[in-house]
Amino acid sequence: MPRTKKYSEAEVIEKAMNLFWRNGYETTSMQMLENEMGINKFSIYSSFGNKNGLFLESIKCYRQKLDGLIGKLKATEYGVDGIKEYFYDFVEFSKGDQNGKGCLINNTANEIREDADEQIKIALSNFPKQVREIFAGILRQDKNKDKETIERQADFLIISMFGLSSATRVFKKSQIDNFIENTFKNL
């Protein structure tokens, strides 16, 4: 007879996500996950297959947490100012528990090795692609911009977003605000 789970998968995934977010994928060991999640390795392997499977579930959890911000960005009627607002909203989101955790996707992309699991690499690249496409869609609202300008500016904004998510871990609010304001000065 199969054993009944004595834990909520959603709760343990969120705990794992926060651990990966704070410490990074590579640094986070199975022992650390076991301690943080409050379940044993057997349960982790049984529910998620391995560390990679648990991390992929953590990315899904992270993206769900960002759904409100992404939804607000998609619905903006303010053009470039709506994207700028998303940058500020993301800074607030990335503070997490006030420790300045940055972005789980960006943090992991910065540390992941070239020989990493292909599914993890795909998951890490899908989210920025999605956000970049939203930026491009918003930029298309300005009928004065040609296709090439829109593509260049969308690239600039997603790369700026990556820089911003790293910067939130280190720099003061005034410096972050200066970065955002300068990013949008010439768009």
C-alpha cells in the first residue's frame, strides 16, 4: 500500500524555491533541501525525482508568484511608462524578505554551469523570452517606431531587467532608481 504524504507539496516547493532563491541552484545541497523543506530525501526523490525536478517545480512556483506583475504588465495601457512601472514593481518584488534576493531566474542563470540539465536551461530561458515579447508588444503600441527599433529596444529592456535584478541585491534604492530612470530616458 502506498504511503500517504504527510506534507503539502505546494508548501515544500515554496520552501525549496526560497532556498534556491537565497543560495542558488549549485550551492543548494540535498541536505539543505531536506532541512529546509522538513521532509526526508526519500520523500523528495519520491515526489520530485531529483534536485533538478524539484528546481523545475520551484521555477513554476516562482513564475506563479510573478503572475500578478506579468498580468499588470500585459494589461498596461501606458506604453513605455507601463514597462517602467514593471521595473519598479519588480524591484519591490525582488526584495522578498528584505534581504534583496534579486530574481531566481537571473540568479540561477548567472551561476549555472554549461553542462547543466537541458530542461533547466530551457526553463531559465523561457521566462526572459516571454517578458521580452511582452515588452516588444507594448513598444509596438507606438506607431512611430519601426520594427527594427522595437526589436532593439525590447532587447535593451530585457538585458536592463537582468542587470536590474542583480543590482537589487547590492545597490541602494537611490542607485536603483537612477538606473531605472536612465534606462527609460531615451525610449
